[in-house]
Amino acid sequence: MKLLLSLFLLLSFTVHAQQTYLSGPYGIGYTSGALPGILQIKGLNETDSYTSVFITNNAINYGRTHLVLTGRIQDGNDAWLFGTNARNAIVFAQNASTSGQNVGVTGSEKYSMQLEGNSNSLGFLSATNGSNPNMVLTQDGKIGIGTTIPGERLDLHDGAMRMLKSNNGFVNNFDDVKFLWMQGRTAETEAAIGYSAFGGGASAISFARGGSYDTYIKFYTNAYGAATTHSMTERMRITENGNVGIGTTTPQSLLAVAGIITAQKVRVTISGWPDFVFEEGYKLPSLQGLEQHIKQHKHLPGIPSATEVAENGIELGEMNQKLLQKIEEQALYIIEMNKTLKQLNERLEKLEKVN
């Protein structure tokens, strides 16, 4: 049996309209029994019967048609009910067909909006999902998609979130490149985006602010094998001045790593490469002076001591420069020694010929 309950009143207003006052209650379709309302309409008990009440406005221009419910609005008093046998709620249904697309037209329900008294929420339903709301708006202002009990202002269950930008991405206007934006309005100094896996494991990116309104970004992960726990450890940080720390929260340079770095290639660009050692006029330190320096300082000239390296570390580019300079100076020493050896050999050969 297909039953459509549509509530309309037939009102026609003319210049000489008549007004009729009724004391009620009145029943249409009833033969006996108490009537629950001032006006009660009962449809025919037949298969595929229709019970319809129409409101028609016959105004020529600028007419207005209203269906107004007034009275005291509080718990247990007035309500506007549609299909109360099907739902304990107010339901607006849309036709499943493409024609009309109005609220309450003839046809099976495709979508509905339901004010639920028991859960104190506004639910949005679809026929394919049965009585489970696709989305709810709770009394305390929380929105749940895929859940009827949202725990936060926006709670998304069993699905992904997709956002597409239509702007051209010109960075002259920051709004053009804004994708996901969080703006704090309280004294809270940190906000995070994270993932918590079922059974254990979590990771997050945190956006934080310091006491002087300095900002930084922190990256968290779980340790390997940390089952049944979501306790995270900070792994990397970008500070307010652009320094990046891996394994440290206080990077003092653009990239600070507290640990071992493994790489296939490292390229360092630097100026002042020590080819000047081979230029004419370069004064090569004497071997006697080099010997005295080594005896006194226990390291080569221009090379930091072990104590300095332990305290301050070394700069790879600068150290390669200094080491290459020492190698080039050694090459000059070897060349000079070779010349001296050659001269000694020539003198020795002359002495052997004389004897």
C-alpha cells in the first residue's frame, strides 16, 4: 500500500473574502471517537489511496501563501510532525525521481533531514543508509560525518577528505595558495595534524608557538616495535629562524644532525681553492720552521688542534682547503728534494770518474 500524506489547506482570498469562525474540534473521515486535534483528517482505508489537503493562492499578482504553526514552544508541547508512524522526528523527504525535486512530492524517499529528539541532534539521511544518518549536527555544535556521536567540532569517520582548489596559485595573493588553514583564538600554543593506527603506532606534525610569538614545526613518530602505544617522540624540528634540527631540538645552524649521515654524494661549493701555492712568488715555509712548529704545537700550521676540533667541530669545505694546501706544499717539498738528490747524484758520479 502506497500512502502519501501531504498537508495543505485550500485558501482563496478575494476583495470581498468571507471569514468563517469554527469552534471545533472537527473531523473529516471520522464517524466516531474523540479527535486528538482541532482539525483531524483521516484518509480512506483503501489500497493506494491518497489523502491530500491543498493550499491554493488565487491572487493575480504578488500573492503570498503561508502555513503557520504558532503556540508555546517548549518540551512536550507544540510540534510539527510528518509521518510520525515511521519516525519520531520531523522529516523532509525528496523524491527519488529527477522530476520535481521538491520537498514532500510523490515518490519514494531518497534523502531526508531529521530532527531527532532522543539524540538531541539534526540528522541528514539517505534511503540507501537506512535509519543511520550520513551526517549529524549535535546540540553542542559538533558535526559528525559517518558517525552520530562526534567527539570534536568536525569528526570524520570511515572515509577520506578531499579539497580541490580552483584558483590559479599566484603567490602575490596568499589566499590563492591557502589549502588547509588553522587559526588559534585562545592561549593554546600548539596545534597538530596526526595519524593514530589501530593497535598502536602514531605520527604527527605539530605547529607550535613560543613565548615571543616565534613559531616552529615539529615532526613526531613512534619508535620501531612500539605496539599498543601511541607515545610519540619528536624526530625533527624547523625553528623560527629556519634552522632544521634532526635528532636535536636546538639546531644552531641551517641543518643540525645529532647522529650519522649516510649519503652517496655530498657537494660543497666554496671559493678560495689553494691553487695559489703553485703561483710564482709563493713563499714555501722552510722545513726547519715546520719542524719547530710541530714540536711546539703538536699539529701542522693552519690546521686546528684536537682540542679545537672536539670543542667546535670542523667545516668540511674549509678543512678540505687546508688539507689540499698541505698536500700541494708537500708536493713542492718533494720537487725541491728531488732536485737536491739529482744534484748530489751528479756530483757523486763526477767523483767516481776522478777516482
